[in-house]
Amino acid sequence: MINYYLLLTKPGIIFGNLVTVMAGFLLASKGQFQFGLFLSTILGLAFIMASGCVFNNYIDLEKDRLMKRTQNRPLVIGVIFEKQAIVFGLALAIVGAIILYFYTNFLTLVIAELGFIIYVFFYSIWKSRTVYGTAIGSLAGAVPPLVGYCAVSNQLDLGAFILFAMMVFWQMPHFFSIAIYRLQDYSAANIPVLPLKKGIQIAKIRILLYIISFTLTSSLLTFFHFTGSLYLILTIGLGLTWLLMGLRGLKTSNDQQWAQQMFRFSLVIISVLSLTIPFDLVN
């Protein structure tokens, strides 16, 4: 039963986001690592993100019954009841908020809670109603590195805004790639993602524009002397690789295979850059 509750929190999503939390935290630390603060930030945000994922499962229950990739989720198969999920989600949210309030700072808690509100009350509800659900979700997804950064800095400065913009621009091609790859699932659940409403070719063009925006924005960390030349080289190299992959998609005969490759590479690029930041800081 514990495994089912764990699945309800979407641990893969939490782990992926914690990598960007670490990047934001270490960028603001500038080599002055505070282990206790780092642990508190990671734990507090992990609980809040887990809570958001639990409520997302609850809100998406009827849609999940219609999609092949979500038909084995705990709420769908009935191993966890809806009331149990709500109590579990509330408990996670409370624990996370307590940790961030007492062991980080108030700004960090506010940002984390704003991300939770956007994800649960706006993205989870609106994604089945509007094609702009992806854009709303990208705001929530850009919060984790901001939380890591502000846990150290206790302020919203240029570095925080660059990190936030980076993540917003990264998530759009990431999500659009998933939407193309899982197009049949989204169609079955009647979720109005961009490839369904505007067409796959329009989505591909948007992907290219967002990749360019992501690469340029990511480079700003070096131009404003937060990171060094290694980070810049990797940003440009990986960004151009991602862009070339996207351009090939304009003529591909297998949209699903191409979209899957784009999705996987999006995970590679954000992981590599997040892990590079701590090793190429400018003091």
C-alpha cells in the first residue's frame, strides 16, 4: 500500500524538479554551501510538490480513466480512495509548509505556495478547458529553481528572474513534445493541447521558437557573470543540438518517434545545465 501512496506523489516529477532546485540553491550560494538549509529546502519543497501531484491525481481522475498511460494510477484502479488522497495531500502540504517556514525564510515559503496554487488550482483545472493550460503549467514548473535560489538569497534579483525565465522557456517545448508523442491519449481524454487544436506543424514551429528563447535566456547567466565559460559553451552547444533536432522534425514522417526523441533530449539538456551550474560559478 505504501508503494501506491508513493506513486500518487509522482516521484519521477519530484526528483526531476529537485535537480533544478539544487541548481538554483548552489547558484545563489556561490560556493558557500549550507547543508542544513539545503536539506530543509529540498525536503520542504518535495513535500509541497508531492501534495500538488496528489491533488492533480484527484482532479484528473476522470480524464485518467480515458488515457492509456494513466489507467493504472492508484486512484483509477481504486486501491486508494478519493478521501484518503485528499487527506494525504493536505498532510503533505502542511508538513512542507512547516519545514520551509521554520527552516528557510518566508519568501521561499510564499514562492513555493504560489507554485502549488498555480499547479493545483489553475493548471490542473484549466488544462482540460483551454489550449493555454501548458503555458499556465510552465509557470508552476519554473518555481522549483526559484525556491532553491531564494532559500539562500532571500530576495528576487536578476539571477532569480533568469532562472525562472529559463524554466518557463524550457518547459514549453518539453510539454509540446509530450503532447505530440501522446497525441492519441490527449485526444481520447479531450484535453485541448496545442497539437490537437492548432495542428502538429504549428506546435513544431512553437517548439523551435521556445528552444531559441531558452538558449538565449540560459546564456544570460554567463553574460551577467553568474556562471563561467564552460556553462556557456554547453548551453550553446546543447541548445543548437536541440534546435537542429527540432528542425529535422519539420520534415519527419514519424512525428511520434521524433517527439519522443525531443522529449528525452529536453531532460538531458536541463539536467546537464543544472548539474554544470554548481561547478562553473563566478564568485
